[in-house]
Amino acid sequence: MSEPLPRQEGAVVLVGVDFGLPHFDSELEELGLLAQTAGLVPVARIVCKRKAPDAALFVGSGKAAEIRDLAELHRASEVIFDQSLSPAQQRNLERQLEIAVYDRTFLILEIFAQRARSHEGKLQVELARLQYLSTRLVRRWSHLERQTGGAGVRGGPGEKQIELDRRMIGESIKRTRERLTKVQKQRGTQRRQRERRDTFNISLVGYTNAGKSSIFNAMVKARAYAADQLFATLDTTTRHLYLGDARRGVSISDTGGFIRDLPHGLVDAFKATLQEAVDADLLLHVVDASNPHHPEQMAEVQRVLHEIGAGDVPQLLVFNKLDALDSGQYPLHLQDEIEVDGVRVPRIFVSAHTGEGLPALRGELARRSGSVVDDAMPLGAGAELHGAAE
């Protein structure tokens, strides 16, 4: 009998379970994009239907065996589930499949860890990862025996390895929180300075890869990192934007993107960064008009905004990627209104790529910000207030 072929590092099998909930991604398209963003290579996808998760394996034992065979056939080194797994389910699946098993939450955490650039962003990701890992310690290292006291120590059992790991992670969480609190105070000082200048604050929000950073760059002629991928940028960057029609300057911030099933730990950890949205006078909710799932993406952004306390901040919908629409999808009017959560919200169609619609957007921002000239700071477009500190 021939030896099985070695596993390919980074090759992953994607698994989705349809529980009958709306907007289930049957093609696992977004999970595949997340995997690629993390540097992994999806080699196979498998979807199944269940009424409820299996307590032990999340999927049934028969489907688990099918996943194991599929992973072996494609020489995958990991399996990634599109839903969150409990620590027990993850542990049982790894024993059953005999390879590493991760869930959507872990994958997003890994991407955030790779992409965070500022000191605050790195601390926030570290805190979220530590909180996630702390729930995975339960009997995770059951192969390790109880440690015993060393020479010269009265006999008797010492701490179990799991107890040591839990204590070390607990101490790391405490230290990270203390460091994050200091950074948050510094950001609060910067925010109060802007408030004293009577600056009109605008924040760009939206689903990941909607084009927020591209619009930000086009508006203020900045060079914030922008790419056609999920979570291309995570850290908030703020610039000063001069609006000639209003004869005043405004503060405009580019925030990290939202995504479906964003881990609650990350929402909590990034609350300081998202505070820019909470404190804004106006939210530019950027939407990828070319994405067929944009209504669901808009709903997810609205849900997170309400969760962080920014649900009542006035919004202006910016439907981006106008250049990517087919002729049959092209809007009759580039400015109109649509209903969001029972409220009529103005909408502008733009293309950050071609610049179409951006003059109208600047005009609307000038109208919203009023005509008070901000004399407290230079009126040069793109003057930096603060950005992602390397």
C-alpha cells in the first residue's frame, strides 16, 4: 500500500453549513476571498444542510468523513468553516479529520493581525486574538501531564499546563488592555483638539472592499493603501479636506471595513478606532454598487453601526464603482434618495476610479458642512491631522 501524499502547506478546504438562514453564501465566495487574503489557497469547497449544528462535530459524522476524504484527495493542510465553532467542536473535528480546523472568526483575526499597521491597531488585534485563544484552552493540551515540583520543593502536584496557559493569557490580556487604554487616551486628546477647532467631522464607513480608501484618496489626494481585496486597510486615517464651495475645511476619516459575522471581540477591540464614526457629524456610507449582494452588506454595516452607538449619526450613501456597472444597471439619476431602516437617506453614485460623481459629492459635503470658515488650521487640501503610525 503506497504512502499518502504529503499535505500542501496553505491548501485549504472550505466548509459551509446551511441552517436555512437568509443570505447563506452557497458558493462560499466571501470565505474564499478571506482565505486568499490570508495567503491561503482554497482547493475544494463543500456545503451541506442541517436543521441545527451537531453538538460534537458541528456537521454529522458522515459529512465529517466526507470532508476528511476531500481534504486527503486534495492534499489540504487545513479545513476552514464559514461559521464559528465552539472549542469542543473544533477539537473534535481535528481529531476526526486529522488536520488543523479553523473557523471564520479565526480567519478574520489572522487577516487583521497581518494588516494592522498602527500601534493602536496592533494592540487591538492582539487583545481580540488573546480573548479568542482564551476560550480554546479547555482541555486543548490534554496530552500534557500535571507538572510536579522541582528539587527542594515539598512533594505534591503542581499546576496543570492548562492552568499555566490560562494564567499567562490572562496576564497578557490585562497588560494589553492597560497599554490600549493609554493609546485611547491619546486619541481622545487628538479628537478634543479637533472639536475645539469647530471642525466638521466626516467618517467613511462601509463593507470591506467597497472602495472607501479609494474615495478617501481621490477626495484628499492622499496615498492611503487601497487594493481590490478584503480588509486592505484597517487603521483609521484622518486628513483635512478643504471644500471651496463652503469656504471651510472639514476633517475626513477613513475607517476599517465591516464584514458579515464580524467577531464580537473585534467589534469591542476596535471600538476606539470606530469611535471616529460615533463622534462624526456625518457618515459617508460607501457601498459597492456593482456587488449583487450590496443590500445585505448595507444591512450588516447598519447593524454594526447601531452596535457601536453610531446608528443615529446622519448618513450620506455613496454608491461607488459606477464604472463597473453594466449599461442595464446604470442609474437614471446620479443623485436620489432611498429608504434605509425606515428613513429616507440621500444617495450619490460615484466612481473613485474615473472620478465621475466626485464633484457632486464634494458639493453635497459643502452643503452639509455649512458655510463657516475654519480659520483654526491651514486650508490646504490633504493637510495631515493624524494617520496610521508605523
